[in-house]
Amino acid sequence: MQATQDLTGSTIKSVSTSSTSCKPIAVFTGSTWTAFDCGSNNGGDNLYQQVFPSKAWGRNYITAPFANRLYDIYRIIVKDPSTIVNFNGTNLNPASLIANSYYEFKNNQANIISSDKPILVVQYMTTMSCDTRNLPNSVLYPGDPEIVTINPLEQTINNVSVVSARRDLTPPNTNITAHYLNVIMKTNNTSSLKIDGVAPISQWTNIAGSTYSYLQENVTGSTQSNVSHNIKADSGFIAVAYGMGNVESYGYNAGTNIVDLNPPLTIQNEFSASNVSYSATCSNTPFKINLSLTYQPTKIVVDFYSAANLIGTSLYSYDPTGPDSTYTSNGKIYYLYRVPQTYKFLSNGNYPVKITTTSAVAQSDGCSNNDQQEITDNVIVNAPPTADFILL
């Protein structure tokens, strides 16, 4: 999709047809040339980033400023215009919502952002042409526009390797001269973080009003001998890799676990009192399937594709009279259905399952454009644990 105007807030959705189910998609956003924030003819660059699916949006974000920038620009995208967004302790005025889709602000500090419903946060690097500290014949703070999608605190990682875009990696040589890593994590866990196997050189900065700190690590020197950098810690962190040069920049999210924060399918192991938050169980262990849906289906069909080693009806259908319970998560009401069929796999493996739901009206969630939705997953069957003790 192409346009000459800002497309922020656009909805892109995979839908089924009369003969095929919907297919997974990836969405990238950007522009061929964008200048901000001062509108200089010399201050533009192309932007290109992959965006998170809305099911992976979070409600809690912390941002860290890019190194040596006068300020950064941020956009907070909402799916529901009624979403209450808190920015550094103050609820944003809904009247400032742009195009009924996003809030925009700029500053040069770390930010704490929270909401009552899922949101997406992106961070923009501004051009050196807008930096009033630079003089016509003396550019102390080089760089050009860039866009980075920020992880929510619900989507952290603890081990990732990144590549700093050294100028000779992209023929002809780029103008990039400085390389950085931004890392955000809980203050109590910062001592465990290592970059290329050693503690960072830069100091952590505590983020007021939170239990988090951020790091701006200059890796320009080490990049000259090794463009790959490993970031590892004992607990979760958020990281961004970026760099700047004369009228040039790069930046990207260092990595994320795109976890569905509200997975529709969970497993209830009959030997456990709690649900498994993903589709996994043990061999020779009875289990049931739980479905969390944002609508109330009139029919549910579970299909294990005649799986070998399965005890239980492979193709099972029933007409629920209502949900077994309801709950609210990320600002949405979910209806929980416990499929009244017990299953058991006799051997380890990954077993595909398809669940088809039918509702009285077309569904707004998922990828259906009619009254049916298909949910596909794999049930992971592991060997049961072995007790490491002897009863005397």
C-alpha cells in the first residue's frame, strides 16, 4: 500500500475467503524519504521497520533516548481511541489524539508509558539539520532520520546478538562513524548484563519513578574489529542497536519474543491445578483444551488430523450453551471455553491441531471475514519428569 500522506493508524488484516483460511502475514512500514522535525530539504531519509502484530502490543513501555541527540520523537499508537494512556505520570488528553489513532511527543529523556489497553510505541531519530547545536561548517552531532519499534516490557529478551553497520559493510562505504547500543532493564538485575562477555563500560542511568535503568553503550571502537555484539543477562531486557554519521543513520530493535499476550489455546493438564500458558503437555497425561475468545461461539470443532498415538476423539464437535467463565485482560473481555473432551498422547512429539469456531455474527478479531474463525496450533508433548528421590 502506498500513499503520499501519513499512513499511521492504518489497519492491515489477513482474512479468509470462501475456499481458503487466512494466512499469516508480516507488515513493514516506512517511507522513501521523510524529513523531520524542522522540515529541512537536507534532513530526510528513507525509513523501514517491521511492526508488531496487535496481539503482541503491550500496556507498559520504557524508552531511552538516542545518544547525542537534541531530542527524539515518539508516537504512541492505539487500536481503541478510548484507550487511557499515561505518559510520565500524567494521563494524555484524548483531544490530542491525532487521526483518532496516535499521540505524538518529543523530548530527550527516558519515558515511562502505560495504558489500560494494548498500545504500540515507536521512536524516531531526528536529523542533524534540525540540531541547533550544529553549525554550517561544524557538525558536532551528525545523523539523519530513523524509526525504531520499541518492545513493551511484556516482550523482553535475555540473550541476543546484533550487527553494528560498520561503514564498509554496505558498498559503497556509508558515512556511519559512531555505533551505540541502548539497553533497558530492571535496576536490580543490571549487574548481570554483559556485552561481548564483559560488563559494559558506560554507567547505567536510573529512571526516576520506576524500578528500571537504561544504558547507552558506545561500541564504536569494538565494532572496528568485530561488527557482531552479543548482549546477555540473567533476566529480561529491551535493546536497540543504532549508529550515526554525516547525513546518515541506522537503527533497529535488537530483538524480541513476539509472544501472543492472550493466546487463544491453553492446556489443562489433569495432573496439575493450573493451566499451561502455551500448548504443551506430557506424554501419557490426560489433558483438556481451553479456549479464550473475545466472542461467544455457537459451535466449536477440534481437529487433531487423525493423529497417531492419540487417545480421544480426533475430530470433536460440540455446541456450547455459553462460556465456562469470563475474565478481562489488556482491557478486553475474554470468554473461556473448556472443551468437554479428554485427550492423551502416548508418545512425545509436536501434534498439529485446528480449531474452528462458528459464531452468530462476523468476528472482529482473528482473520475471519465471516462467522467462522480457524485457530491453528501445535500441541507439544514432552516426556514427563522423573523424580530424583527414593521413598524408603
